[in-house]
Amino acid sequence: MRNAFAKAMTDLARERSDVCLLSGDIGNRMFDLYKEVAPERFLNCGIAEANMMSMASGMALSGLRPVVYTITPFTTTRCLEQIRIGVAYHEAPVVIVGTGSGLSYAELGATHHSLEDIAILRSIPNLHICAPADSLELVVHLRDAITQAIPTYIRIGKKGEPDLHQESTILGIGKAHLLQSGKKFLLLGVGPILSEALTASENLRRRGIDLAVASVGTIKPLDHEFLLRMVDEGYDNWISLEEHHRIGGLGSSLLEWLADNCINSVRLRRMGIKDHFVHHLGGQSYVRGSEGLNADSIIELLESI
Amino acid sequence: MRRRIIKTSANARIPHLGSCLSCVELLTALYWKELQISSDAPNDPERDRFVLSKGHGAPVLFQILAERGFFPVKKLDEFGQPGSVFHEHPPKPGYIPGVEAATGSLGHGLPMALGMAIAQRIQGVDARCYALLSDGECNEGSIWEAAMFAAGQQIENLTAIIDYNKWQATGRSQEIMSLDPLSAKWEDFGWHVQEIDGHDFVEITNAFCLAKAEKTKPSVIVAHTIKGKGVSFMEDDNNWHYRTPNQNELASALEELNVYS
């Protein structure tokens, strides 16, 4: 995903003279082409995220479209107040991109895991929260965020994530859509972990269970129309899936949505990280498994319903 | 100016009076001598920008913006009233003409002004950015992050002014975080540094001229000031960080300032 991000940024910098990229001393050779296209609009801000975020808000208030990029914990919780005040309160059109979200950097340990960012950031007014499932959705979200000039946080993976969408199905920020249709059971997920859901869906179909899979894409604002349509179409067993703590993420957002809209016909089960830090490390795939978030865990849950 | 600020503090029960009185000359010189701004075009993209990084000095800023014609002075009658936008700190732009950034949480204003200065460079706008900091604010790590970045990128169109009144909320700034030698710190961080008397208009305006003449480094003006300046019983008494004057104190202060209400 990060390579797709670098390419999209290069294209955007070529198209628009107001697009700027601020990096927290990461990306090494990734932005070489961007720097050729717009050298004066690339700022390596060093390992100083508070300053980077406040500078971005100052730039945005002056008419630019800064995109801030570094590893997720450092571009979110590390500089939370700079996001809350400089970006969100000012409604400064800054795009905050966190790379290596969720368990992408599983083996780097708890310092590099980002499992609370959605919960924390979605409580801040004026901020859109996106978690694209693949590079295709990421590019659409990034373009939308810059065009719409709304403060936006985009939570992306690292590298090698498979494309899950058909390009034509992605409608942009605030729009969810089905990746796989089904009956009765609906898995609503965000981020690249949806590949686990599609694998599970394929396996389950062979066992006679039709699991629909939807990419929610944007956690804030939720796609109200899409969710209502899913209710109307008779999906009454929902499963939320996210590489994030169960507290405060997509699953919590959906519970709030169901409660606020007095929808009693749907039973929602939430799949996410338990309320703990992850110490027993391995690759992303290993930790997804040990935390009960892989395709096997989804199959196990569906078979238990 | 001091008379109005003290009366506002007394009437609306707005604290930080000592911090306001220490930066009156600095802000007056900025708004009447230095900033290239117009109250007729407060959003002119080619304007100079000023960020009150020490947002608790808002009563001075509001008074000055009114006097400079950004909004009627009469509007300040609602200062501190329920529902008013005129309270202890500047709100985000759009609510009070002339306010460039919402501040109050220390350590945000200088990096935001730095971002604005970088934007001017990118956009090819021939203008400058200014930020007024408190000395206590220099406790914040983000100030020094901004200091290093501005020097590294040679952002010469940025001027920081430090209202160096030697106090922070609950004690002497030197005793809490070992601020001294403050000028040497900024110099070591790569800035063009001037030390001045922050109550002397000639020194202030000269410093602004020299800051503008510096073409390779960001500039900082370390302005020695007195907290509570202008009223004998408030000067260098840190109780006036939080206190607001009662009616007797208000009368005494106004009498000292030789202006009767």
C-alpha cells in the first residue's frame, strides 16, 4: 500500500501545485520520484511529529494541502493534541496518513502496533477516519480527502497487501460496498485484514454458509444508507472485523449505529484485539492467528452461530 | 491599552493579567509598526501573519485588533459574557477577524506559524510570519522541534518573540526548567538572536528591522519584560497570573496609570 501511496502522491503533486508531502523521516527511496516532481513541496520533518503536525495545520490554513506521513502510532497518538487542535478544531485540510497500521509491524512490538488509533481519533470532531482495504481504495480515499478539503485520517498497511476491490466498485470516502455477496451473514470490515474475510467466505461457501463481506472503508462518517440497505436486505447476523482493539473501533461504531437507529433485528459480533498489549510476537499472519483474527477464526465463529 | 485590559480583567473576571501587561508594547509595535496587514482585507493571502503562541495573552490581542479596526471596539463589551467568542483564549480563525490561530495550549503556535512561513515560501508570497511566545512556553518540547526545523530549513521569514518576564504559572521560569541562558540556547539551535528591553518601543522596532534583514536564519527576539508591567503592585508579582482585580485594586491600578474611569 505504501508504494501505491507514493505513486498517488506523485501524481497528485504533478496535478496540483498545492499538494505537499511531510514525512517523519521515513520512506527512504520511496519518494524519489515525488521529489523529482515537486522538490520544494517535500519536507522531511525529522523525528519530531508534534512539530510536523502543527506545521501541516499552519500550511493548510495558508491554502496548501499537506499530507503528513509516518508510522501510525507516531502520526496519531504521538501528536494527538496537535491533531485535535491544529487540524481538527481549525478544520485545516490536512490529510494524516499512518503506515504500518494495526499489526502490519507485528514483529516490531507494542511500540509499533496501532490498535487504539481509530478509537481515539474518531472521538475528535471534524475528522474523517478511513481504513482502506487495499491500494485501490487507498488512492480513491487520498484523492477524495485532498479534493474535499476535509481533515482526514487514512490508516494504511505496509506492503504486499492484495487488491481486494474491483476499481469500479470504489465510491470514495463515506461509502461502503460489498466485496462478496451472501445470505443472512454479513461481515463488515476495514483494512487489509478483509483478505482474511474473503478467504473465510470462500471456505464457508463450500460448507454451505454464504458469508457476505463488505468493505466499510470509512469509519467516520459511517455509510448510513449502505447499513440500512443491509438491514433491509435481511442480513441479521453481522460480524465486524478490524485489526484494532475491540474497544472503540469499527465494531463499537456499528454498535452505536444500531443503538442510535433503534435497530433490534441485527445481532452484531465483534472481532478485534482483546483489551491487552500483544507481547508474543511473530509476523502479521502469526499474530492475526494468535489473536483470533484470521480466516480460521472467522470460520470458527460462523460455525458456532 | 493597559487601562482597558485591566478593566476587562476586573469586569469579566479574566485572569492572566500579569502575562498580558508584559507584552503590551510588543504587540502594539507589531500591529502598528511591523505587520503588513489590513483590517479591510483580513484574509489577504499576501498578508503577514501573527500567531499569539502564548494564547493566554488574548485580552491584549483582542483589544489591539479592535483598535486596529478589525471589529468595532464596542464588541469587546461582550468579553467574558456567556455565549461570547471573546473569552480567555483566541478561537479558531473565522470567529474574530484578524485572529490567525486558536492558541491557549502552549507549544502549538510557533510550529503553526512556522508552517505558515513555509507556505509563504512555497507559494512565493513575499510576507513574514511572527509568533509571540511566553518564556514558560519554552518548556514545551514542540518549541524546540520547531526551532530545529526552522533553522534546518533556513526559514528566514519567521520571527519569534519571547515575552521573557521570568515567570511561569507557578514559579520562576529559571528555577522550574532551567531556561537560562535562553539566548544562547536559541543561538545554538541556529537562530539569529537579539536581546532587547521588551517595553522600549525603539528597541522593539529596531529588532524587527534587523530580523527582517537576516536572510539565512529564522530570528528570535528575546524581549526582557516585567510581568504585570505598569502597575506597581502587580509588577513582578506572580499572583497576578491567576488573580483578577477587585474594585479597590482596579481603582488603584487606574489611578497609577493616571487615567480615571
